[in-house]
Amino acid sequence: MTEPAASQRADLERAVHTYGGLWDTERGLRAMRDAGHDPQDKHTRQILRDLASEGLLVKVEDWPVRYKAVRAD
């Protein structure tokens, strides 16, 4: 059974809001697994890029790619 992509994205976005800090593919995968999903690397990287394009994350490192959560206080 596959989960809707929107559900995975919503759960990862919620984790970024909740925990903040630095995010990479591995942390994103762990967060989605903790939420009960069976994520794929490629899809997780795309969600992180989408969150960065929306201003929730800022890229701080190119190799390996890492993002920092932006606080909306």
C-alpha cells in the first residue's frame, strides 16, 4: 500500500516546524518513518527542496545537501 504524497509531505513539514535545526535526506527519512511512512530517498529530497522553495528551509550546504529550518516566530 502506498501513502499519498501529500500525507508524507505534511508529516515532514510538521516535523521541520516541531524540531527545527538542520535537515538532510537521512533526517527527513527518519522523520517520515517515525510518522509511519515508507519513504523513498528521491521523494524525500524533493519534499525538502519544495519546503526550501516555500521558505521553510534554507540551504546551508551543497555537498552533502543540508538545510536549516527557518523559525517563523
